[in-house]
Amino acid sequence: MKEATTAARRDEFQNRLATWFAAARRELPWRENRHPYRVWVSEVMLQQTRAAAVTPYFLRFMERFPDLHNLAEADLDEALKLWEGLGYYARARNLHRAAKVVVEQHRGMIPSDYPRFRKLPGVGEYIAAAVLSIAFDQPYAVADGNVKRLLARLFREETPVNHSRADKIYRPLADQLLNRAHPGMHNQAMMELGSLVCRPRQPDCLHCPVRAFCRAHSAGVTDEFPRRLEKKQVPIHKMLCAVIVDQGQYLVVRRPETGMLGGLWEFPTLLQPNGRMSRPAKERAIAQRTGLTIQLDKKLGMVEHGYTHFRLQMEVLLCRRRGGPAQLEGGERTRWIQPDDFSRYAFHGAMQKVFLLLKPFLYE
Ligand code: SF4
């Protein structure tokens, strides 16, 4: 009897959610059709990023790489350029690698079974569940940030959503509610409800279709959920960024493909260990880093940029090349390029801030 009641309540929950979604769902470009490639690209872009920010990137990406073969055949540089500004660049590198694997090992067909799809580069449990449910209607529940927040309130779940075990707790909760007849629609509806109604601050409980099922709401404690672990203080990395010019051309360096910001371009950077160096010491350090003799002209300013595990404070220096080869250590790729060509290269976010400082001096 208890099971029947539980099943009836779950059906009721699913029906209310589906009715709400049919009326409230946003028209987003990746919802025009459910082609697995489009769903996959959109879900990768949407990780850690809001739909409004993703939309122009998705449209540009689809225009250039309308199908998986186009992406697999393209240079990584080009894919990164289209990703520039979205952040979390490992996502783009993995997507590009995965497209090649699909072409080479799966005859260009995106696998529709969980184990094979999950094995592709960059495909974690979330991406696998989202793509397989939305594109292939397979019964895998998703629990992204929006869904975890919604579940935490619905169930008054005490596990902090940023705890390392959060997925182990929230995914089974999402699975309990999953509409197995329409998993793709259901997952999108849960994410949409979390994003539009069960917002991080001031959830719109008055217009919530599943209010009757919400334990946090009935107890009047919605603002206490979800629980979160306090963020640890992140360390600050102090660096120098050397913008080196020689006859109107600027030295740029490509970061190694593996590792943080892999494959992206930047002006040469180096750690400034104690955060304080004399001018001659900076010149020597830059010379050592680049193999060039340089003269430090002026400080352009400071750039601050936040990453997941540290905060960057970077002093940006305009320097002139006085001599030496343009060869950097470590096999990195280096180029001398003109300001007009900056836009052809994919630079990471901190460098976009360097450009703002550099702009007034570019054509001096
Ligand atoms: Fe979220 Fe309020 Fe709906 Fe509960 S009632 S799920 S807190 S919007």
C-alpha cells in the first residue's frame, strides 16, 4: 500500500513537472532538435556556464562545425578559438579528441550505450546521463548544480552540494523521481525548474509546480537549503606577464597541450615567487624565461583572475626586445605576431584582461 502511495505521488510529481515544462520551457538553440551531436556539444558547453552565455558560442560552433566529422577534421586551434572566453578549456580539448575517437572507432556514430559513450574523452557521469537521456531517451537521471539544489530543498537533504560525496547522494534521489517513460524531457524539466524557479536565492515557491512535494517549503526553511561547505581560501599566485614587442610584432607562446589552459596562447608569463622583484631582477627573469635580451619599458598594470584552485595576480610589463633568438625553452610554440592577428589566436581569459591594458599602447 505504501509503495502504491509512493508510486502515485511520484506520478503526480512527474505530471506536474511535465505540465509546467511544456508551458515554461525556454526556446534554446540546442532544443531545436535532439541530434546527439548537438545535445552533446550543448551539454559540454553548459557545464559550469549559464544558458544565456552559452547561446552565442553554441551558434558559432554549430555554424563552423555543423556535424561531428567537421569537428573531428578541424585543428584543435580552431576549436579553441571558438571556445575562447567560455573557460574550462579542457572541455573543448576533450570534445575535439572525442569527436576523432567517434570517427575512428565508431564509424562516426555517437555510441548510444552507456559504457561505450562513457569511455570517450571528457565524458563523465553527468554528460553521459544528459546526452543519453535527452538524445536517446535512455533512463539515466542527471544531477547538475541546478538539480542538486532543487533536490536538496525537495528532500531537505543535509549533504552539502559541494561535498565530495554529493553525487553519490543526489544522483539516487534524482533517480527516484525520474520519469522513465520520458527521461529526456524529465531531466530537462528538472534542470529548467532549478534554473528558473528554484533559484539559488529567493526561489519562486509561489509559482513552483512541485511545491506540494517540497519538504523545505513546508517547513519554511527554503533559505537553509542547499547546505554548502564553506569554501577554502584559495592561494594567490603572483606572476609577471612580459608583453615583448619588436618592430611592431609581439611575442606569443602556446601553452603545452596537456595541463591547465592547454593549447591556448599567451604572452610569456613567469612566477614572481615572493611577489616583489627589483626592475633588474625582472629583466633578468624575463630574459631567462625567453632567451631574449629585453628592456623593461613600463608597467601596464595589474591583472587579477580567479581559477578554481587559485587566484592569479599578474603584473603586466611592456618590454622591448634588444637581442637574442625568439626561441623559448621547453619546446613551446612561439610566434611573433602583429596586433591585427591577435584575434586569430585563442588566448585564455587572463590574457583578455592583458589586452585591455595593452590596447592604448598597441600602435605607438
Ligand atoms: Fe524550490 Fe520553492 Fe519549489 Fe521547494 S517550493 S522546490 S524551494 S521553488
